[in-house]
Amino acid sequence: MILPGKIARLYILDLGLFDVRGGERIIGIPAYLMQTDRGANILVDTGFPPEYLTDPDRADKDGLPRFGRLIDFSADQTAEGALALLGLAPADIDLVILTHGHIDHVGSLPLFAHAPIVLTTRERAEPAPLYFGNTRPIPWPDATYHCIDADTPVCEGLTLIPTPGHTPGHLSALVDLPDGRRVILAADAINRASEPDEAFADSMDPAASQASAARLMALMTPGATLIYGHEPSQWPVLPKAPQPL
């Protein structure tokens, strides 16, 4: 175990809407905040860089228009702003879990460098976060990194599961809530519901993605919820912070 105690609450953070390739699909950008019964705050992923709000040229410099554009991104949809809806500040985060280093997951990571960061050894082996395309503008923050290579319990009710494919070091999470509900945070191991039928064409390693998706689906118990990385039909119906899941 990395932290004492057990998971008490899970919140979905709304970190914006993104238009993929000029209307191919509109996707939500999630992060997650979990709280333990001992008062620890665990953040999973950090969304886009907050500078996208203040520097109109930053997204172009990052090459983002080749993939799409943010169409809904306010101060409340930065990682810091979304946490504020729960009465929290970056300094209140006790542990960060990074599913992988792409731009919409790693953008605010430097704000949380005071906290230990958990990710896979393979993802951390990249000289800088993968970000987008050939652009690597964010270095790994000067922080304490807890690198894992196998299923790892963080605390009671939260287990991290390496799910390579989308990136070589991708990470998903299995959450068992106090009321008996099971939630699988697939992140981009299963980006959207159609991805298995599409043979994970957007994945860095489609075969590994197939195996990782099968592993996650095998964890589905009756009544369990699988939250995809960016499923357009699921995002609007998910409760967002400050309402808990």
C-alpha cells in the first residue's frame, strides 16, 4: 500500500471539451479526485496546460491544431479550477497518479510536483512526457516519482493496473467504493466504446491494447461501471464535481 486508509469518495473533474479533427467527434477531458477516509486527496491526471487560457499562441506552438481544438475550456476547467469547486487547492493534493504523458493528461503536472507522482516505469523512462506528436515542451517536474511495473494497491479500494498499448506505459485504475460499487477508470486503454471494434487503430501498439482491454473487461463485475477515456456518449451523463460519482 502507498497510502493508509480506504477510498471514501470519487469525483470526476470536468477539464473541458475538445473537437477532434474538425468535428469527427467531441470529447470530454476527465480527471479524477479520490478522497480516503484518512483525509488524503488523490488526483488522477491533470488535463491541458492552463497556459492555453492565457497564451493564444501556445496551442499552435504545441501543434495541437493538427489533432483538433479546445471548444470549452474555462478557468473552472483547469485542474486547479476544477479542484477549487471541491474547496481544494493544488497544495491539498497528497498523491498524483498519471495514466500517461499525453497533452490532455499531463498539462498541469508541474502544479503538483510537491506530491509524489505514481506512473509506470516505462512511461517515466521517456526523456519527457509524450505530450503530442514530436512536441515535448514540458519536462518531467522535479518531484518524487513512484514507478510501478505491476498491479499496485494504492490504498484499500484503489488498485493501479498497467495497461500498455495506447502508450507503452499506460496505466488504468480499479476503484471499489464503500457502497459496493466497482468503477474501472480505463483512461485511454479504452478510449471510447467503439475502439475494440476499430482494432485500436489510434494506439501505439494495437495488439497490446487489445490485451489490456480484455484484462479490464475481465474485471467487470455485475453492476460495475467502466469509464472510458473519451467516450462522447458517456461523458454528458457522468456526474461531475462537485457531485460525487
